[in-house]
Amino acid sequence: MSPGGAWLSCILCSLVASLSATVQLRQGMPNVCPEQEVAMVGHRQPCVQAFTRLVTMWKQDCAVQRWCMGYERRTAYYTIYKQVYSMEHQTTFKCCPGWHRKDDNELGCLHVLCSADTCFNGGKCSEGVSQVCQCSAGFQGPRCQFGESSIQASVFDFTSVPSALSY
């Protein structure tokens, strides 16, 4: 495979991997609400320790001999890490009450969650996109909250109605 072909293959693999990844809910997406959670979070905390030891050294130009043995103090520093836990408040994003996601790749919570308390006046939950509830006779609206008017508009003769301001 040519170097250009390997480069193109790498780009295509990363594109496919990014498309198959789940979309995390974020602020600003439709019907997404922030929620505060307390979580125990682990951190690696560095701990530096010093170790001192005596090292045998050969020195030149000693008083009696040309070479002599001496000792020097050497300090070495070692960093170790220990796991420390703390409680932290974190903001997570979840679907607002009454909304849900059918697929983790959706950009927000786009589907109304229909439950027993969603429909009014005897309406039943429906899986339709435009209407949440199937309303019983005489009611309408997405949650069957509006009653259909049974009073028909009639024509009134306002000339025969006595006026309070007439003399």
C-alpha cells in the first residue's frame, strides 16, 4: 500500500469510529437538563521522598598517597503516587422529565415520554410523532387537555338588547 493510501485508510477508520461513538448529552441540546451529582473521584497524588546514602569514592591527590578512598553523601529523590479519593459535585446532562432518547446517537432528547399522568380526560398514550395522546371523544390537544366546544356560534341581534347607557 502506498503512503498516501495508508493515510487515507487512517482517516477513514477514524471517521467511522467517530460516527459509531455515542453522542454525549450537552447543554443547549433539545430537552436536555443539567443535574447535579455527587461523585467519589480518585486522583493520583504525588509524594516525593528523599533517600540519603553513603557512596564509596576514590579520590585523587590525597595527602599520603596518590589515590585514597573516601565517602560522600548522595541524596536521591523518588516520586511515588498514592490514590486519594474526594467527593466532588459534577454537572451531568440528562433528558428533561417527560422526554427520552430512542438512540444514543440522537442529538438531544427528541421523543416525548408518555406515562400514565401524561394524558388528561381519559386519553391514552400513543407512539405517534405529532400527537402524544389519543383523545377520547370530545377532547383534543397533544395531551387531551382541551374540550371541544359543544356550543355552536349563533347570530345575536344586538339591536334588540337594551343598553345600560340608553336614556
